[in-house]
Amino acid sequence: MLVGNLGDAGSRQGDAGAEKIRDFVAKVQAHGIPAGVAGHEIRTAKLCEEKNIAPDF
């Protein structure tokens, strides 16, 4: 799981941060582990939605 402070930091970086989050989720899921992205800011969830990043939770 990507913890909230790291999810928020990634969301503040725009496209570059979105790619980091996407890469994290893909690497975790590739090992058969459910991947999650947390955030304290609504922009983190919005970024995942807008960029079609699909964590398991």
C-alpha cells in the first residue's frame, strides 16, 4: 500500500507523480498482491481516477 503522505506527494507532482503511482501499483499487482493508494488530500483520489490508475483499494 502506498501510504497517504507518499500518495499526496505524488499527486502534487502531476503527470510525473502519476507515473510513479502507476508504476508502484503495477509492480505490486504483478506479484499477485492487492495494491492500494492512500491520500489525505482529495487530489490523490482524483488523480488516480483521471489517469486511469486502478489500485485494488
